[in-house]
Amino acid sequence: MMKKIVCDLCEKEFKLTQNKIKTVKVTEDISKMYFKCPKCKHEYLIAYQNREMQDNAKEIQRLYEESKKKELTFQDLEEINKKAEDLKNRNIELNARFIKFFEK
């Protein structure tokens, strides 16, 4: 993964690579993922994450792999997509709660 980023504060353009993404524990169960501008050190939040969110992400990946099976019916695919969407929405909801709590 490599993405070009332009800092909102100093306008420096830089490449975001996996090794620039940092993870720190904020509680026993919650981690914060972020990166910093290499010039001005402004911090950009990617997401908060806990065990439930990690498990949900693994389940979404499993559902995606399952959806590739050729013998699935349209109804099967709809059910898989619904489950994956529900898990994704749950992760978005949890992340929003953590942002509200930790980013006061």
C-alpha cells in the first residue's frame, strides 16, 4: 500500500506507506491507528480499533471469500452481502464512539 498524501497544514506532499502507520494502545482493549506528516508532525487519525472490530474485519474477509464460490444462489449472495454490510456498519459505529470519547 502506498498513497500520496498532502498535509492539510503545511501542504507537504508525501507517500503514505504501511511502515508510516503507527498503532498505540489507548486502553487495554482499544488501539489507535494514525500517521504523521513528516514535515510538521501533524497527526492524522485513521481509526480506533478493538477486538470486536478486528473480529468483524476477519469475518467480512471470510464472507468475501465465501461469496466467490460459484455454486451460490443470488439469495445466498444477498445474505452474505447483508451480513458483511452489518459488520461494516458496526465497525463504523464503534469507531465513531471511540473518536467521540478519545478525541475531545
